[in-house]
Amino acid sequence: QVQFVESGGGLVQPGGSLTLSCAAAALKFFDFYTLGWYRQGPEKQRELVASIDKAGRTNYTNSVKGRFTISRDNAKKMVYLQMNVLEPEDTAVYYCNAPNLLRVNNYWGQGTQVTVSS
């Protein structure tokens, strides 16, 4: 069973920065998957925030463009999300996953809580 382990969340002030990490050590052929960061805020549906494909091409939801950067380290089987100029609206539990895997298995890790508050 594939497992994603998220870390790096915490409490940060508006305008602050935070870097999230996701380990996917058990994901076979990691290099070939598009990877994504998702988030779910209070009373909101889970949404895809950022993605990065095998060639390093990235996509972001409009609300985080210019503020968030997704990256990957294939040798370490890690995915990162650098978050800058954080806003209260960014408060959510953040998860990593592979969109293609979600087509087959609706499995999610524990996620990591990001709280943006003064």
C-alpha cells in the first residue's frame, strides 16, 4: 500500500513562510508520477493546490500563484511545498498525493496542519 507522510506544518503569522515536506519512500517508479499538494480548510472541500509532473512542469491554483512553489527530489522520493506570504485563508490541513493514484485508490495520509493567524 502506498503511503505519503506529510510534515512541516505549524502556526505562522500572516505574511510568514513555511515549507512542507512529503515523503513517499514506498512509491514505486516515483519519478514517473505527477505529484500534488492538496488542502482542506474548515468546512471546505479538498482542493488541489499545486502539482508537478515528471518533467518538472508545475501548475498552481489561482489563489496561491506567485506565493507557493512546489518541487520534487526524485532521488529522495520527496515532494516539497514552499509557502510564502501566507494568508489566513491558507489555513488548512495539507496533503500530498499523486492524482493518477487517486483514480484507483482514495487513500490519504494524515496530512499536516497549517494555521495562519496573528
